[in-house]
Amino acid sequence: PASFCGVYGIKPTLGRIPRFGGVAHPAPNQVAQAGSMSLTVKDSALLLQVLAGHDSRDVNTLREKPSDYIASLDAGVKGLKIAWSPGLGSAAVDPEVVSVTSKAAVVFEELGAFVEETEVNIPAEPYAHLNPIILANAYAAYGHFLEQRPKELSENTRDKLEQGKHITGKDYARALCYLEELKFQMDMLMDRYDLLLTPTMAVPAFPLNRRPALIAGRQVISDWAFNPFNLVSNITGQPSANIPCGFS
């Protein structure tokens, strides 16, 4: 949403902000994390400072004391080592997005960071590997709406919940194995760099309910192929932020 609306947005580390009080039934949470969107980084830092912290009613919240996000803004990026990957090795990315974000990556060098393009080998269409986790967890959390209030759900939501209802234990276990491999790859990368820089979305904003089936001349399989980058951050639990760029 932040990328398509041209504002700043941050998805904190998984467990940084409590989820207690939501509409979901108790369910495993490998993906969902509340964050903030704002016109400025400082506004989001202020809101995150208020929202972050341990809540005993949510077993997934982190117990460590949150950083002083406001004070950390003064540190900037000078001296940081940043990995730049326009496609995570295999994602189809619109040429316009690659052009705009590549120019933005140079700005980090101008601010004193060391930026280098890095090979990151994330399999194409990661949703195909991780869908069993996402769909089964969604059904565990929201499946009661499928039985109790089906007419209030969109067609797409009903379809996803029905798919989650039929995920097998075998499929779920295989997806968990892939998830552990993906976490390992990302941990190894972040041992070498301070930050990973990528586009936020693989395409510019498109009309509602017209998700692209062709990106950069490549036929894509998943309805979510336009969003290959956020999935990696969400499923590994790492923080990520969207910074608007490309404005003249």
C-alpha cells in the first residue's frame, strides 16, 4: 500500500508490535505484522515508538526493549554496507521500476553508504513454495468467517480460505522446510551487509482487480507475482520499509 500510494511505510520485525485485539482466532503467525504509513520517516518512527513493546497477551511479541527510533534517525546511513538487488535473482521486474530504483540506490552512496549489486538467489514465484503456510494460517485465523459470514467476504477471500481449508500436513511441512532454507539464505546475506535494498513492488500501480499476468515480457504464474519482495521480508520476519522515489 505504501509503495502504490507514494508514501513512507514500515513493516517492523515480526513480533515488534502486539497483535492482541484483532479479529483473528489464535493461530500461528509467521507473516502478519502491523506497521505504519506516513508522509515522513519521522512520523512513522514516532508512531512505532508508541506501538512497539511486549504484550503478555500476544505470545509472539518480542520481549527485548525497543530501540529509540526517533534518536536513531540522526545516525543516517553513512558508513553502512548495503546490498542492492533489483530482482532477488529471479523475479520479473518492470523495466521502469528497475530504472527508477537503480537511480535511487545511487543516492545512498551520495549519503556516505557503500552500495554494491549482490547476487541473491531467491527462487522465482516464491508463493508457490510458501502458499501452504500462508493459506493454512489464514484459514486457521479467519476460517470461521467462511462458515459464519460468507456473503460478507470477497470472492478472492472465499477462494483463498477454501484453499487453506484443504492444505495437507505434508504440504505444510514441506513449506516449513523451504521457509527454514529461505531464512538461512537471508541470515547469511545479512551477516555480510547492514541493509538489503530492493524495489518494493515489481510493477507500477495498476487498476484494481487487474493484476498483471505479464511482467517485463515474462508470463507470471501467481496472482501475487507483482509483489515478490515483500513476501521474503514478511515470511522471514525481517523488518522492511518503503521509501518513495522516482518523483521529479
